Amino acid sequence: MKILVNVLLVCCSASLFALTNEEVSIKSYNSTGNYVSALAQLEMSLRDNNGNVNKRDLSMKKMEGEKGDKTLLEFNSPMDVKGTVLLTHENLDSDDDQWLYMPSIKKTKRIISKNKSGSFMGSEFSYEDLSSQHYKRFDYTGNAENVILGSAKLIKSVRVPNDQNSGYSKEVIWVEPKNFLIQRIDYYDKSNNLLKTATMSEYQKISGIWRVSKVIMKNIQTKKETTLQWNSEKIKAGLVSKDFARSLFP
């Protein structure tokens, strides 16, 4: 009887302190938030399935907002992509607005919702990946799990995109339990097969806020890979809405 009671107590205790998948997503989102606005310089490295690497330099601006974040990515080099800009206005209660400015034809193309699962500039990141990963963009059921990945103790959580135009059936996130920093995201395609894996690393605190410095996106199905490396970042950078205006581009 005593053994049975102890087992019940352990099970009840584990259930009592288990985090739901939604709680994990909220905590992980908040762990790198409150940066207000940010300026960053990045390097994008594209590796094909033969190991050939193509590098690009780009600038990024970001600004938090109650109704959704705003992001502007601009390629600085090489010459064939220089001046190309992706502008994203996140809308938490509707589809995001995204525009791609192409200097070669001096025109701006609107990225329609059904095309947001497509590749961004030939990389393994989709337009969808480059939108804010706000916890309100997903549906949740059940509790997260405490797991071991390699030698690391992590929290494994599942979330399902609530956008019908998403390219993913679900995402599995692997979170460090102390600060709730995401270490890995597994992306599953519409057939529920593993499509891509993103690995986040080199986190650092900038003015007291955790920020990621490296993301490697591996396409499991094509064996291609794209790395985003932050070379510098400044937060609370004083950016305002006009810095992300659609009218900045033709």
C-alpha cells in the first residue's frame, strides 16, 4: 500500500508541475522579447547537397508591436542580390503582409498567403519562417515532455500552425528548461514527414535580453542547408513605424 501511495504521489506531482505545450511556447517567445527594436548585420550561407557554399551579407531591422512585429531584411552583397528587400508586417489576427522589392526590375511584389511556404531567395528559409514566430500563430493540445537530446536535458513541445496556408502540419520545439531558449525546431510537411530542422545556438545577452546569434536550417529531404550568422546586433535601437513603411519602395 505504501509503495502504491508513493507511486501515486510521484505521478500526481509530475502532472501538477507539467507545463502545457502552450505555456512552453509563450515562455520561449517571451525569453527573447522586449527588445523593442533591433538593428543587425548578418551573413547568410547557402550550402547545396554537393557541399558548395554561396555567401550573402544582409542587414535586418525589427520592431515589436502589440498587433504584430515588423521586419525589414535587405541584401548588401553580392551584386546579383544587392538591394533586394523583404518587408514583413505581422498581423496577429489575420494574414501577414509581405513584400519583396527587386531592384533589378525596380518593382515590389506582394507575397500572397498561399506562396509563403516557398523558398526565400533560394535559401532553406521560407517566407513563413521569416515572419515572427508569435505563440498566437499556433494551436496547442496537451502537455510538453521532459526529454534528453544527446546529453542535454530539454523540454519537447508540439505546436500546430493555425494558418491554413502554412507549409507545415506541425512544429516540434526543443527548449532549454532554465531560460526557455529554443535549441531546435523540427518542421513537418503536410504529409507529416520531417521536412526541415532549425538549430539555434550562440545565444548571448544584449542589454539584459537573450538574443540568438546563429540559426542553421537543414532541409532533411533535399540535404541542403542555410546558415544565418549574426555578426552584430543592437537592441532598443530607436526604430519607428515609418522605418518599415511600404511606401519606402516602388
